[in-house]
Amino acid sequence: MNTKNLFARLAALAAAALLAASAAAEVTRIEVTSQGEVADGKRFGVAGAYEKLAGTMHFAVDPNIAANRIVRDLAHAPRNAAGAVEFSADFFLIRPVDADRGNGTLLFDVTNRGRKLMLSWFNMAQGSQDPESAADYGDGFLQRHGYALLWVGWQHDVPRSEGLMRVTVPLAGSGSAPVNGLVRSDFVVRERVSSQSLGDRGHTPYPVADPANASNIMTVRDAPMDERQPIERTQWGFGRLEGNRVVADPGMVYLRGGFDPHRIYEVVYVSENPGIAGLGLAAIRDAVSALKHDGAAQLGVSSEAFERAIIFGASQSGRLVRTFLYDGFNADETQRKVFDGAIPHIAGGARGSFNHRFAQPSRASWSFFYPSVMFPFTGRVQTDRYWEEHECEGAHCPDIDPAQLEFRGGTTDGLLAGIAPEHMPKVFHTNSSNEYWRGSAALVHTAVERVAAGMEDVQPLENERVYLLAGTQHGPAAFPPRIGQGQLPANPNQYTWFLRALLLALDAWIADGTAPPASSYPQVGNGTLARLGELRFPAIPGVTIPNRIDNPVALDFGPRFRTEGIATIEPPDTMPHYPLWLPQVDADGNELAGLRSPDVAVPLATYTGWSLFDPDFGPGDQLVSLQGSYIPFSATRSVREQRGDPRPAILERYANRDEYLGRLTQYSVELVDRGYLLAEDVPEIVRRAAAHWDALVPAER
């Protein structure tokens, strides 16, 4: 970097530390603690060299402004002398050294439990929390295309660990005016232990306020919909066991005799003065709005640097994107549009525990009945009245009188219904097959209200596109895949190629109105979306097919939850099941609809979005969270017949390696022509396909 420019930037930073930023941005101060070129100064095509800047952003928001009243419990936060609520967040910016070489788009990556994952999703890079070396940037895709990348900490309970990003928020309530409420913590252990944290996956838990409170209870059950069995209070407590000695710890629970593996334990307890979790969403809003509209001299960003902003989030982070839009954060305090585009990736139809009292942002599919799969699901407005007797059968159905529908149902809403036209972003919903099998992805494009047969599909809005990445798991496994907790090897079907093409398509749609590729997803109307019992999966020797899945259910946290974000019923009442739809498959077991990768359309294997537990790791009839399966074809007809496999063998499908690669290349080019793949990625796709063939088919003689 030019030394003169560096000193100029440091001088600007020192000056800015003494002055507040513009009131509109609500970023009051930026501290840069680290700055320098990355990848050893490597030049990424036209964009040239890149640099990183990291530090802390400080914010102040006025609780009386309508744009801030959507932050739950903000009224209970301490205020400064000006009446504003102050908080701060870590930030990390990667941008071209010469800002004029960028493409004009700020790409915001929602951190996943404090981790930066954008470069893994788009650059084929190994994950790094401080991307600096050339290897950390993979093949440089985002940099070659001129994107500036921004991360801002938004999750308040992230462990204080090197490289993890977090937001630091004030508490709602105080010693003299405490804010109390119920907190629920559930967990499943894989081996017998005597003590367990109340926080999820190592995150900071809400401490119990009074260990002796009669409202504190612990229960156990074997399946999510089973009846909870209370555990005698003398057998458990708050703290941890060290031998026979109890060590007090308000963030842990212990059970004498230990917790049994694979059972669901649940603790409901009273805590007080929670951190105001929704300020994390305000941090995203105000940081991006400031850089996009006002610039930031401290960062060398002018007000003309970014014409567009796109938000990307995957899994938990994708659910955050959906929550951000639904809760109304895409307009800043002065009603300026924040994000022009959004990609909630592998989020299904869910949102999350992000903006309510005692929110637990980390809770996901391995937890049960948290505010995640919550109506509304589609961008288009619906009425939540779904109830059909045949949807619910057996012991896993709640015993509910349909009359209760009047209590829990009747709400009319849409995911994007509350966004004004001038603030509406263009949205790409991208999901793997696994999100369908976990129960919520089909809700993005199907009806939950009572409708006539054949009318279950809901068309996306004009500003939306919906894509199923057919035959994929939550995040692609490496090749060759290994058997982990499932009965079969994990699914290695790579879908990053689609994400890259779709990102550029979304950017072009925003920039100049170029229409993006059409939505591609399974539908009830054309028979590519089906019930579990209607799937035509082949009978493959050694492969057990799932025969039951717990449907997503409506949850009732009490009358104050929707309007105030306060749960008064914990655990929540479970109401009628929502419909469960799954992608229909062909004779090989590969999915018919959606974006079929070259590996699925010109297959050497069956790729599923589901995986059942190996009995050594869990119940053999239950799904492994986030994982799919890879079931390769036999190489030859004789091997196939010996195994009794109904799927044609590889050498029954293709005369030889060259024919296979030729057909796969031709299909890849067709996807390029349709806008779903980039021409630059085809050579690598073909190279990987060749390696796949070589791994399955003996060398030809």
C-alpha cells in the first residue's frame, strides 16, 4: 500500500474518533484495529489488489423512532445523555485497494455463530476467520468479480473466542427494575455425562435467576412429540457435578446418575435482564446503510463507492436474513433502503430466535420447538388456517380440537408483506434437498391455508425467485465422501457453481434490470412434489428409506409473543401440523425438479437430502441433521445383478469414460446457456466428474 495513503487514512481515523458520524447513519464511531493488503498483494483481475480492515463499530439508536421500535425490549434499555441506546459490534471489511476498480456492490455476509463463511461458499476456499493468505481466498471468484465483502457481528451470545465476531448490547432491565421471564434449554447428549450447559453449542447461556424457584423444571422424552416426563427436583440442580460434589454454576445443570444418550432433556427456568438481541439486526442495518449511503472516511469508503448492497446468509444466517426482512429492518431510521438484494440460503421456510426477549440465536434443527418454523413462510400473503385430519397420524400427533384453530389461526401475513415498495429487495430463496426433508423448505412455495385439491402451490412474487438445488445436503460433503453418523456416505453433490451464477444474476437484475434465470423448484401441480408415502424411491439393497418424519408444527408461545416478543408459555403449545412436501424422484432415486447439477442429470450415483442414523450414533429410524446420502451405482451389470440393485450400472448407461464426460459437458453448457452456470466453471466441473468416474469404474483395458 502507498505509505502516503496509509498515513492519510490513519489521520482521518484519528480525527473521526473525536467526531460523531452523521446522525442518519447512526454509526457514531469506527475504530480500526487492523489494516493491510491480503493474499500477498495478489492482483485479482480488473479489481486489482485487495485489503482488509477490521475493528469495532459503535452505534446509537433513538428508541422513539419507529424504525427502532421493532427492536424488542429496546424501551427497557439504558440510555445516554441524549436519550439514545448505545451498543457496538465487530466488523471486518475486504475491499479493493483502489475503490474505483470494484464493481459497485457491497456483499454482506451474515456471520454464522460468529464465523465468516462467505469465502467458503463462493470461492471454494478453506474457512478462515482472518482471511489473509492467498489460500484463504480460494480461486478468488468474489475478488475477480470486484465485490467488496463486509461482516458485522450481530449475535450477542457468541463465545469470546479468537476470530469470532459478536455484537455487544446493553441489558434489558436492571437490579432496581429487573426484566424477568422464562427460558427453555433442551439438549441431547451422545454419551453419558452428568452436567450440561444451558447454552447451545458452547454459547453464553442465560443464567438462572433463582435456583430454588418453583417454576424451574426438568423433563425428559424420547421423541419430539412424546409426552414430557418430569424429573424429580431432588435429582437435578443448577451447577455441575465434580465427582459427588456439586459446584454452583447458574449457567449449567446436572443430573445425578447422568443424562442418558439420545434422549431429549429440557429445562425451563426463570432468568432476568437479557441482552437486547434485536440490536444485532440494527447493527447490520445501520452499518450497511452508512457505507452505502454516506460512506466512511475512516475506512476510505466514499459515498459513491457502493451503488448496491446484497445480503447473503446460509443456514442460521439465512434464517437471519428472512427475519431481517420480515421484521422490517430493510429501511433505516431515515427510511432509506438498506439491501437491494437478498439470498437466504439453506434456510428453508424458517426464521429464528433473533429478536425477542431471551432470544437464543444458535438454536436450530437439533433443538426442538423454538421460534424458527413460524408463519408466515411465503413472500406472498396467505392466511394461516391449515388443518386436515389426514396430515397427522399416530402417536406423534397432538390431540387438538379443530376448534382451537380460531385461537391459533386466522392470521393473514406474508414474509415480505410489511416491506414498503420503495424498500423491497429482490430475493433469491435457495435451498438444498435437506431443507425439504427437515420439514420447512416446501413451505416457501406451498399453501398452508385450506385450499381446493391441486391448488397447493403458491407462486413467488415478482421480485422473488425460488431454487431447489436438487439432490444436495445442507452443505456439500468432500469427495470421496465418508460415512459419519449416518448409515450411508454423506452427499458430495457440489452446488457452489449454482450459487456463483445466481449471485451474478441477482446483481445484474438489481443493476440494470436484466431478468434472472427462472425459478426452478418442485411443485404439487406437476407431480414433482409429493407426500412421504408417495415417493417412488427404488428398493436398493442395504438402503433403508425413511418411513416417518415429524411434520413442522405451529407453536403457541402465548398471546404476547407475536406483538411484544415475550414468551409466556414455555414449552410452547404444539398446534396442528403444517403440510410436509418432499421432492419426487426418478427411477434412480434422484430428484426430478429443481436445479439438477451435472452430477445429478448425468449421474454416477443417487444423491439424497436425507440420511438415517447409524445405530451407534442415534435411533436408526431418525434423520441425521443436515446430512444427505451418496449411493453410487455399480460399475458393471454383473456386479449390479449380484447385488440385486435395480439401478442400471455405470457401463450400462455410458459406453465409456469419454461418452460420460461428453454428455456431462454438453449438459453443463446447456446450464450455462440458461444462466444457471458460468462458463468459467465448466472446466472444473468436468475435471471433478472425471475424478469421480475414475474412483468408481475400474481402468479400461
